[in-house]
Amino acid sequence: MSSTIPMTSPAPDGGGTCLNILVLVKQVPNTQAIKIDPETNTLIRDGVESILNPYDSYALEAATRLKDKLASIKISVLTMGPARADVVLRECMAISADAAYLVTDRRFGGSDTLATSYILSQAIRFVQAQEGRRFDLIFCGKQAIDGDTGQVGPQVAELLDLPQVTSGLACELAGDELLVVREMDDGTEKLALPLPGLVTFTKPNYSLRPPSARRKLAAKKLDITTISADDLEGIDRGRIGLKGSPTRVRKAYVPPAKTGGVIFSAQPIEESVRQLAQLLVDRDLVVNVEGDAP
Amino acid sequence: MTATNDLWVFLETHPDGTPKSVGLELLNPGKRLAEPQGGKLVAVVIAAEVSAATEAASRYGADLVITIEGPAYAHYTTEAYASALTYLVRKYQPATMMIGATGNGRDLAPRLSARLQTGLTADCTQLDFDVASGVIAWTRPAFGGNLMATILCAEHRPQMGTVRPGVFKKSEPVGVRAEVIAENFDLDLSAIRTRVVEVTKEVSVEVNLETADIIVTGGRGVGGAAGFALVSRFAASIGGVVGASRAAVEAGWIPHAHQVGQTGKSVSPRVYIACGVSGAIQHVAGMSASDTIIAINKDPQAQIFTIADYGIVGDLFEVLPILEEELRRLGRP
């Protein structure tokens, strides 16, 4: 982190300096509506609805819930994408975001996850320097539903030398730490994250709140700060875009569709179930039935 | 030390030091892919107690096992594991590194790739050797499984990938002993900035969907928590793990840890039995890699039947008890 940025000490009790939270968001195609061009094996993006990545919406809701308890918290949102990605930024501002940044430049096109994370980390440093204060917390979704890689959060944390918690379900401020409940494969763990730090969020048991009519109106008029490659002084041009990406997509294809199988339709239904049970046993699909296991 | 052609598999361990299944699974394709690259298959074990995983790595075909042992590795933390692995990678310079796409693997791998400034392909379901370029061809689903992408990392080392649990089968155990290098790494404890406050294991049965052999999933048609009791009983009777669709989780009938699909877990069991699941594309994205899919649904038009290998059009409340009884009857000698 640049030494020119004053290190504010957060005061979760509401006194003194307020907490500064950045939520990283991505505009994604609604994968429910995805269609593939059978000739070219590429995605047909025309006419496909764009939405705020659902996992990012959980991150924004987590930040907003912290702000519910501590009104002085400032929430900023930042996205990288084409100019039209401003739509998701306004959506976030209609909920709770106070400031918004759009990182957009054709030179960023073709970036893989590492190049994207590098650009985002540079943009975050730029905003911190501009504002003269650090982000105490950076939140984002654990992955975007288009790429599904889940890499940008941890990579941004590493490039900014921040501690990280991934797959967060809920969080609360406690003194100068953020307590985060992290989803694990076989349960959960509660981690204390010092500030500044980065958290990625998975799906909790709540959704993003709807915007209020008043904020929705106000969000239309709010400024969005645009950040281009030229703004990011000192960015290594060798680490951005397609050329600066260590990975390359060799080919993309549609997975072979599974065709419908055998439907047991004998009547009465007991007969169909019997046939299915026989097949499951014959093909060793089900071997150990309770009571018979050795 | 100079760069090698070795292929590394990171063997994540359980708290008791035994290796998670996915690491042992990866040794199988690892062997196949290390050879054309002209390198050794190396298992890397970082744990509080490395002997069990070292032994298993040897049995499942590693040529070499490199270990780092210490109390700081008893519970996974990003920074302890990233520091230890970075130390090893910089010292030994492998060509390839594979990590199981578990919760911790997905936390660790991208952190490491950014530190090492190299390419990472996430959540792979297929691994090949690309003869033309002499590197690994990592294939992974994207866009909720609508598209498959094959990715190369031609110039950066190590080429990294996380691989889904359950995609590859473990090889047959061998009797050959692997060489073992016990590394000393002086971990700077102050580099671990997060603190583990408490760990809560899922109280009932461990929801280990990603490594499950059989999954029985309940959807909207299950109708409520009581319906899930029936699904759970059936699952238990055949040694299966209970899964759930998003609709069932959002209705509050079952915790999110059971959810299969785009905003839940991606699974690939040997047998997947979908009960009262409509088969929305988001759900299918998380389970279409299952070996055999069986659908039970009242609605003959349900999407799930288009991807099922076998199906019964009927009420799950009627079908499951009969199926359980029939299987029990057939199971008896």
C-alpha cells in the first residue's frame, strides 16, 4: 500500500473517522437466459439480460447491514467492464452505495483473472490516493456466475497485501476487527479479520434488499468516476489485457447434451419402482442397503 | 535450484492429518500428465502431522513427497499455507501445480497464483496434455455449465489449476515407496493476520456433497422439512448424502450447505437421485457431471427428465418408501 495514504483508524463506535468500505461488483449475463450459437460455439450476448452478479449483491447487502448499525460508514462500489456496466453501479447506489467507480478501457479487454485482479488492485490504489484515505474493508462476491472462477477476490487481496476471508456468510464489527462466519465444506468457522482486509461472500440466507424509491431517483443523478488505463500511472502495460494474461483460452465448446433416458411408466407405480430398484441393484448403482451392510 | 518438469499435487489434509480424497484422486491424472512433460509426480503435504498423508501419497503413486510439518498448520489459514507453499515452489520450481477445488483449495490457489504471478485455471473437470505446446490443457465449465473452455498457461510457471473433487478416480494403490523430503520452513507467525475464533462442524451428518458417492436431492416437490425427513431417511438407507435445490433451501426447509447448483455446490457423484426437483438450468449446472442421474417427479414435463438416465413419473412420497423397501428386499441374499 502506498505510503502517501493516511492510515485512518476505524472507529466502529461511530466516533472519529468513519469506516470506508469498497464493494467490487461485476455485471454478468443472466445465465438462465444464455444461448449458444451452434455454428460458432460462442455465447449469444445480444438480447441477454445483464444483471448484478448475485454473489456481489450478497457482498453489498453485507456492507449495507454494517451501515444499518453504523450510519457513518461510507460504501463505495467499483466495477471493471464496458461503459454500459454503469447500470449495475447505479443499481448499487440505489441501494446503499455513496460513491461509484467504473474502470473501463479497451486496453483492459481480454484480461484473464490475474490481469483483471492486477488492474483492479491498481484502480483501488488510485482511488485511495485520490481520496486520501484507505478502504478499511473490501467486499466482493466469492465468484461471478459467468466465469465461475472465484479468483479475483483472493488475487486482489494478495496484490494489495491484505488478509482475506473467502466464502463469508455473515459479518459483524467487533472492536478493530471484523468477525466473519466462513462457510467450509463440512461446517463453518468464525474468523477475526484485522482491518484493512478483504472478504468474499457466498450465498447467505438473505437476498439484497430492494432499492427505495427515493434513493433510486437520487442514484440517477449521482456521479460515476470513470478510470482508464491512462489514469493508472505506473501500471505495468505488460500485465494487462490479452497480452498481459498468463492464461489463454485455447477453445470453447458446448458440452454434449445428455439425452433423456429410460422412464419407467408401468402401472401400478409399484411395478415401475420395482423395475427401477432391480436396475439399481443389477448395475451395482446401489450396493449397501442399510441393514445388509457387512 | 533450476526449474524442473515436475508436476505437483497439493494434498490437503483433514484436521487429523489424513488426506482429503481429492488430493489422492489427482495423483492419478497427475501420473499420466507428469510423464509426457518429463517430470516426477510430487505430492506436497503441509500439516501439523504429515505421516498419514505422506504414507497415502506414496501408496497412490507419488514419486516424491515433500512435507512441511508444524503446529501452525493444524487448522487451515490462507497465509500460513500460502507462505509455506510459496517457499516450496520457489525452491523446487515445479512445472505444474494441482490443487483440489475444495473450499480451502479455492481460497489458497488464487492467492498463490497472484503471489507467484502465474496463471490459474479454476475448477477443472478435465485434464489433458497438449502435445503441440507441451503444456497442460485445463478444461473447465463456465456460464453455469453452458460452455466448456480449455485453457493453456504456456509461458508462466508453475501452470496452476484447481480440480473438482470426485472427477477423477484414485488409482490402484501400489507397493513402491516414494522418496520423502522433510523440509524445514521457518514460518513467520506474524504473517498470519486472520485469527480462528471458532470452528463449527455441521452437527448432523457431515454434508460432504462434493465427495459423495450417492446424493439424494430434494426439491420444491418435497414440500417442507417433514418431506426432507423422508428424503434423509431414504438417503441414509442407501449410504447417500442429502442434497437440496435452491427452492428448497430458500423455503427454509434445509440449510444452504446442502444446496446443489449454481449458487450451491457442484457435484459429480456416481449416482444422483433427484426427488421433486424441476431441473432448472442453475441446478443442472451443479449436477450434470454425475455418472448416473435418476429423477422422481410428479410432473412428466419436468426438465429434469431430459437429463436423467432413469426416471419415474410419480409422487416421491409414494415412490421413496417403496423404493427403499424394494432395495432392501433385493439386497438380501
